[in-house]
Amino acid sequence: MTSTSRSELQLENNTFRVTKWIIDPGGVIPMHRHDYPYVVVPLMTGSMTVTMADGTVLSTELEAGASYTRPAGGEHEVANHSEDVTVEFVEIEWIG
């Protein structure tokens, strides 16, 4: 079985882009850069591992409904090292 991540674009206009992300157990969102400031809204409680472009590794604890924000310019990979919990969150980017 291949571990995956996938996204669903929920809304995009001149101000916001809203994307739902799902990372299966063992799945990864490959290295990417955020060109806009964004808010993450976890849909579950659990953890994910974030590897920054400089190699720094962070374990990020998620709590369902407990949003957090990040500035534009971040570059990272996001991994779900859980064996049985699917990571799900909504990402809201302010694009204008």
C-alpha cells in the first residue's frame, strides 16, 4: 500500500485560497514554499512532523479546532509518522 497525501481546493478568490489536506499514516506532503501568510485549522487531534528547508525537524502537536498561523516564506515538508491516525487540516492562505 502506498502512503499518500492529497488536497482538495475548497475555495479560491481574489482574497483567499482554502485547501483541505489529508495525510494518510506514513504519508508526506513534499517540500514546498508558502508564498502567502496562512492559517491552519486542524480537523483532528494528533501530531505531524515538519522538516524545514534547513533540515530542522519539528514535531507539531495538533488539536482539533485549535488554529495557528504562519507567515509567508516558510519552506518545509510535512509528514505523518502515525501508524493509525490520518492527519487532516484546512489551510487558509491570504492571497490578496
